[in-house]
Amino acid sequence: MPDLTSMPMQQRRETEPVFRHLRGMCKRVGGFNQFGLVELDFRIRKGRLSGWHSVAIEPHLLRVQNHGRVV
């Protein structure tokens, strides 16, 4: 989970649940932005967070899966 303490509270309230939803999931990396952050685009199908989301996260916070094994 990234450190969101520097975010304005309203934005943090919207962003934090999306990152919590991602925890433990496998998602395909869409690319890297100009700051070297991993870009993830994904859809939440059910619940109050349903819809399309896009997040950028530090690469060191992710686990890489290779042929079914976590690296």
C-alpha cells in the first residue's frame, strides 16, 4: 500500500479503498509513467467502487509473477 498521507483528505478517501481492493490481486502492467511509476488500468465489477480505475504505484510495492510463481 503506498503512503497516501501527503494527499488531500478528499482525494485520499477516494483513492485508499481502490488500493485496498488491489491488494493481493494479479494485474497486468500497462506501462510506466514519466516518474517511473507502474500504471495499472482495471475495472471493479461490483460494489460501491465499481467502474474503471487507473492508478500509478511505486514498482517496489509490487510482486512480480512469473509463470505462476511469485518472484
